[in-house]
Amino acid sequence: MDPRQAYSELLRRVRESALLESCANLLGWDERTYMPHLGSAHRAEQMALLARLGHEMLTAPIIGELLATVEASPLVGDADSDAAANVREIRRNYNRAVKLPKELVEELARVTTRAQQVWQEARQANNFAAFGPWLEKVVALVRQKAQAIGYPNVPYDALLDEYEPGATTAEITTLFAALRAELVPLISAIIASGRKPHRDWLQGAYPIEQQQRFGREAAAAIGFNFDAGRLDVTTHPFCSGIGPGDCRITTRYYPHHFSESFFGILHEAGHGIYEQGLPAEHFGTPLGTAASLGLHESQSRLWENQVGRSRPFWEYFFPRAQQAFPAALGAVRLDDFLFAVNDVQPSFIRVEADEATYNMHIILRFELEQALVNGDLKPADVPGAWNEKFQQLFNLTPPTDTQGCLQDIHWSMGGLGYFPTYTLGNLYAAQFMEQARRDLPGLEDEFRAGRFQGLKGWLNDKIHRVGQRYRAGDLCQRVTGRPLSHQPLMAYLRGKYESLYGI
Ligand code: ZN
């Protein structure tokens, strides 16, 4: 076959499977927002069918033949061309998919479905003994998966690569070690300062209707396009990019809590702005797809934290928040509010952690996961290992496994290798923001005036429109002129906390 013809046939097939996947995404969104609960068994069948059809389409031998034809042609000669980037990533997905034996894929799906149910009950009952045997099954299967896929150095590389294409365990180990070495003394200095903000104001009267209005206003202001998206309510917030012109974000509201839904909305809107900024003409191909989970997370955390917890942002939004929530915030000073939303407080639960200690939660999981995958740590010994490491890193011991090793869903889903992407997101966010400040002088004055289009446009150009043309690490090098480093995040955290805590 002519290589050009092979390439367009390859794209046609890949796009078709992406269309099918977007149907599954829409069903998944519906399942977590509006579906009546008795519909879940039927929905599971619909989802399983779509997943099977999609897998068959992507692993069909013809895909391998088309790839081989294009790879042997001059079409991919220029590494920066559209074709080279598309073929590189289609090849990566194809290899990962065909290397996994069908029986292993099915066994993983079966075991993790059950393991998630057991985990949920075990977490509620603080009963690790019930979950332990299932964790053992999951880890055994995940280790088989790593062997089947293959890896450059250690088995964990194969798992990491699923979420962060091209990243290696060795690189992340170095990066996290450098971060930890500077973060630990910063957190200690904050604690030793003895300063603590009043946080009661964040738990006053926050009528849900007002929260909805205020959250929507902020999401729209930072650039989430409501003509091409929706904001709905769910139990566990998420963002789902259905396709061009349709991105769904979700949140949850508590009538007496401000932070959870507001910062949650900024976070999901950040993911949504990335999805909305992907080039529509490349939908369904790597060039129309987000670069990695770490990069995705950088976009959510950039808006949630770098922008959304900054003084200029609140100089604009705080008077509006006072109007929306007069009973809770009417008498509060901006400075006190800012301190409250930037409080650093070591705690047991990752998802409740502040910007500084959050990364320590990730470092702990990253180390334990590697030990599980290498076989150095037996699943049955996880609670002890968790608590010991928690004591080392936080100087605290979780009182229960529910507040310790049972808190996250990831392992029950077989998602070992996922956690590092959260801290990578924080690191990328800080490095991009540092560069944006250089490229866009006066950015903070814009924020003070409630204008965020400058930053959003910069992100659209530098990151969103690029899709998967470059791997996340290469993209970072291109955008910021250097490889990903812990320094921008540390400089940002120091700058913020030195003034808040007088350290
Ligand atoms: Zn996120």
C-alpha cells in the first residue's frame, strides 16, 4: 500500500476508535451525574461492550501493518512533522495493547472491579485484613502486566509509562529527592513559626445556590467556555472531555464549606480549559490528545493554586465573595482570608492536604508502590510500612488504616504508577507559571482587574494546541528552556509562605 494511503487509513481507524471512546466517556459522565442508580447493571454492560469493541479496533493486526508501512516511509523522516508525532504515539499505544495477553486484561478487569468494592467496605470498616488478599491479587497481576509490556530498567517504568509517556522511575526519583530535601525544612520552619490562621470563616454559611453562581462566574472568568462545556454535581469530582465543543466538569457542594467546591471548580475548570484548547481538527489522533496525566494535572493545579490562591486573584474576587456570602465573609479581612486558604497543616489525608505537604503524600506512595512492584514489600505488610514512612515524613502516625493506607482508591483499581503524576503536575505548573510571568509582564495587574485571557491564551498557544506533538518533558524544555526541575515549585512555595508565616 502507498504510505500516504496507509497513513490516512491509520488515522481513520484511530479516529473511529476515539469516537467510540468518546461515546463511553459520555455514558461514564452520565453514570456519575444523572443516571438512576438502578441503571448501573445495564450501564456496566454498555460500557464493557464499548471497551471491548474499542480494544479490538486498536489491536487489529491491520493497525500493525499500516504502522509498519508508514514507519518504513519518508513520511516520518522529519521527527517534528505531524505524521511522525502521530505515528510515534499510535505505535506506543499499539505496542502496549498488543503485548498484554487477553486473559491478563480480562483477569485485571475482573479482579479490580471486585477489589474496588472490597476496598470501599474495608476503608469504611477500617479493616485492612479484608482488603489485603485483594491487594495481593492486584499487585501480582500488575507485576505480570509490567513483565508483559517490558521496560528499560525497572518494572515500575512500564507502569509509569501508561500515565506519563516517556517518564522513567530514575528521573522521578532524582526529581522527588531534590524536592523532598528542600520541602522538609520549609514545612518544619512553618510548623515551628507557631502561626496559624483562623479557618472558621471557611466553614460558615455558604448557601449552595450562591456557591454555584460564584463558582460558575470564576470558571468563566479564567476561560472555561460554557458554550462548549457544562458544570454539574457529582460525588467524586472529575473532568471529562467528550470531544470538540463538549467538555463536562463536575463538583460537589457543602452548605457550610467554601473551599472544597470553589477550589474544586477551579481545578476541574483548569482540566477543562486544556481539553477545550486541544486542536479540534486533530480530534481522535495523538495531535489532538493531551500530552500526559502530569501535564493535565499541571493545568488544573496552575489555575487552582498558582492563580486561585494568589493575592491578585483575590484582590478581584474577594469583594465579590463577600457580596455572595455576607454572613460568612462580610466582616473578614482579605489578608486573613488569604492566610486561611493558604494554611499549611500536616494531615493524614492526601486529598485534604495543602500545597506543601501534598507532595510528601505523593513521595510516600511513590516509594511504597515501587517496593510493592519490585517485590520488596509484601502487600500484607503495607499498613506497617505506611505508618513507619508516614512517621518519618510527617512526624505523625495515622491512628487508623482508614486514615492511612486505605484512603485512596488507586491501588484497588490497579493504578500503580499513577500517583507521581500529581506531583509532576505541581512541578510543571510552577515552572510554566514562572515562564508565563517572564513572557507576559503585568500579568498580576491583569489578575487584579479580573482579566485572565492573557494567561489562558499563552497556555492555549504553548501547551494546549500542541497535543502530543512532544512528550511532556520535551514540551517543558521547549516552553521554559530547561528540563523539569523542583526549583520553580520551591521558589513559589518559599515566596508565599515566607511572608505568611514570617519565616
Ligand atoms: Zn486533577
